[in-house]
Amino acid sequence: MTSYDVINPATAERVETVHLVGIDETDAAIGRAHAAFAGWRAVAPGDRARLLRRFADAVDADLENLARLEVANAGHTIGNARWEAGNVRDVLTYYSAAPERLFGRQIPVPDGVNLTFAEPLGVVGVIVPWNFPMPIASWGFAPALAAGNTVVLKPAELTPLTALRLAELARESGIPAEVFQVLPGKGSVVGQRFVTHPLVRKVVFTGSTEVGKQIMAGCADQVKRLTLELGGNNANIIFADADLEKAAATAPYAVFDNAGQDCCARSRILVQRKVYDKFLGLFEKAVQGVVVGDPGSESTEMGPLISAAHRDHVVSYVDDADVAFRGGAPEGPGFWYPPTVLAPIDPDHRAVTDEVFGPVVAVLPFDDEADAVRLANDTEYGLSGSIWTRDVGRALRVSRAVDAGNLSVNSHSSVRYWTPFGGFKQSGFGRELGPDALASFTETKNVFLST
Ligand code: TAP
């Protein structure tokens, strides 16, 4: 048996020692999940719904504990962590309505009756990154369980604690242990086994585009179902007719939230040239107001980066760039890095073309609507973005023209559990949340009865 230490990124101290799951245990867990599948899919829809509602209630009752665990394990601010635990509760509640609404269709055909059924797939493997351990886990397991699948879930090695607690809460709510199992282990071992094991019928992967490509190639071998939520390099487009004060006041939180470790971070701010200088002045004030520090404190707005290695990675983008201004950050211990604004910057600089995944933002000017759309789309990613303007026609034109899965106008909201979430281009495919996710955990079966 091997174990490893989970580290608090705000202090660089050990939080807990966790058992590291290996390949044999992974195989055994997949075997148990497969054996439990027939029983779970046969649970009466109302009973399955009730179990998921109980699970949601258990998360609600444990919300403060889950949030504090995430503060310690991932360095999330307490405000964000409470939102994240609340999101798990809401996602479970939302999908608890699904078992009783997995409707098929009766389609008119000659010489008989035609019915469709939404059948569960079997064992679903969910692979979760470290940046939003709780919500991203629930976006996979909640609709999968609701549709009648069993789930094996691999949290990121760095952030397993809340997932392990969620598994306990599921069990306490009456969901059989084999139906939802959490396996903390290495991606190259446990995650990879989800891809190669023939009894795992679908993989849900959230993480880097690089690993996503390997998983996609691996799944091809068995034509395994796959949802990929990958990286982003998102534009915050600010037109001259926008409410500039509001755009500038909100822009820091659109990129520095979760210390920029957010696939939806608006890390490229595109500003119409005639208001570029005015925006930068307002933005500087807003950035310097961001409260960076102890994530457990109620007033903190930004915590540390997840690890020393990740901080080195972030720093590598800034080394040869012009820093226009910065916010503050504690010295350490812990993996701190201040909110950092790059301007002026060449549109071909790595900090603009790559996903930095840290508290770093590039501010670039544009001339007109066509130029804004061209710059926004000048990336292989296509996850999200924001458009700030008072012109409704322009808001819709630009929303339609930007190649991204989740856009918001005069807002930076990307995630609402009622609505589909996912990427264009190399940000992945398939949609999480809303009704689309539920459909992705079932196969449509068509049955014809001759009359
Ligand atoms: P990755 O290194 O890709 O890791 C993501 C998950 O995959 C982790 O659980 C990891 O396990 C596992 N993994 C690693 N190698 C694997 C393999 N060969 N086979 C199967 N699983 C494997 O990403 P990360 O550094 O954790 O997260 C940051 C990236 O995720 C960013 O690019 C970000 O944009 C993206 N992300 C995207 C979204 C959405 S919704 N599109 C949301 C969050 C994050 P270990 O960590 O244990 O090795």
C-alpha cells in the first residue's frame, strides 16, 4: 500500500495523508461497479430520485465542512468554496428530477408501434482536474447516476479530499458503495485504466488539451463514449459604447478568480482603441483593489496557486513580457503570485496565444467589430468569453461570430447548472450540465413492435 501527502498550497504544509490507488485496486473497483450496474439501473425511478435528493441534502448539511476542506486542499477562498459545495448540491438536486423524466418517444410508423428508450451505458469513468475539484466531479457523477449508470471517479492527485468526502456522503445517503466509488491515484495509472478497461463504457475527462488528446486516441480503440472539457483562452471584448466603469471593475474577477486557474478565465482583454487608455486607468485601480491572502478569511478574493511547479509554469509566461502593473500577494510560505497585467503586448506572445492558467492577463487594442472578432477567434481554443456593449444588435452579432461554447453579454458568468457548458475547437466536445449532459449518459434504443 502506498500513500502520499496532500499539501495546503497557502502554507506548503501537509493537510492529510491519502492512500494512493493502484492498478489492481482500479480493476477491482471497475469490476464492482460493473457488477452493481444491473441493480442500480433497475432501482425504481422514484427511489433513484429520492436517493439523489438525499445525497443533495447531505451535501447541504455538510456544506461548511466541504468548503473548509477545499480551502485547505486547493487554496480556494472560503467564499468560492462555499459556492462550489452549493453547486454540487444544486447539480444533484437538478438531476434528481431526471430518473422520473427519462422519456422515450413513440414515433408513427406503418405496420406497428415504434418506441425509443434512453438506456444507461454501464460504468462511467470520471477524471477530474485540480482547479475545481467539487463542481467538476458533480457535473460528471450526478447526471451519470441519475441516468442509471455506475461511476468510478478519479480526482486529481493534488486535490482528492472533497471527492473522498462526497463518496462518504453518498454512502450515508443510501447510495450503494459500488455505485459511486472515488479512486485517488495517478492520472497515468487510474485515469489511463478508465480509458483502456473494456468495462468502462464512457469517459468524462476535464483537464488539459494535451492529455485530452491522448485520452481521445485511447478511447478510439474501443469506440468508447467520451466527453472532453479541455483548456480555454477566453476573450473579454470591451467596445467603446460599453459601461466602461462596470467592465473595468468586474474584469479582474473574470480572470483572477481562483488565481486564474479557471478554464473560463478571461485572460485576453480586448479593448476598442479609442477607450483603451481610459480602460487601463480604471482597470489598474480595480486590480490593485483585489484582496490576495489567507483563503480562509472572509474578505479574501484571491488565494495561492496550486503548487510550486505550477507557479514556475505561470512565471515562465511573464519573464520576457512587459508588465503594465500588478496587484499584491503575500511572500510565502505557500505558492503565491500577484495579479499581473501585461500591456502593451504582441498578439503572438505566448502569454496571449497559450492558456496561462494563472493570475496573468494580456490587454490588447482593437479597431472595429470585425477586428475584435478576428482577435477573439485567433486561438485554437473556444470555451467562453464576454462581450461588453450597450448595442443589443452588436452583442448578438458578435456572440454569433465568436467561436466559443459559452458567451455572456455585460457579464462574466459561464456556469449555470441549467444550461449546457462546453467548448468549440480544441476546448473539447460534448456538453456538461443542463439537459444536454443527461442525454450524453444514455444511448437511444429503438424498438419496433409489429402489429
Ligand atoms: P491534466 O494534467 O490534464 O489533468 C487532469 C486530470 O487528468 C487529472 O485528474 C490527472 O491526474 C488526469 N490525467 C493526467 N494524465 C492522464 C492520463 N494519461 N490518462 C488519464 N488521466 C490523466 O490537467 P490539470 O493540470 O489537472 O488541469 C489544468 C487543465 O485543465 C487546464 O488546461 C484547464 O484549462 C483544464 N480545465 C478545463 C476545464 C473545462 S471545463 N474545459 C475545467 C477545468 C480545467 P493527476 O493530476 O492525478 O495526474
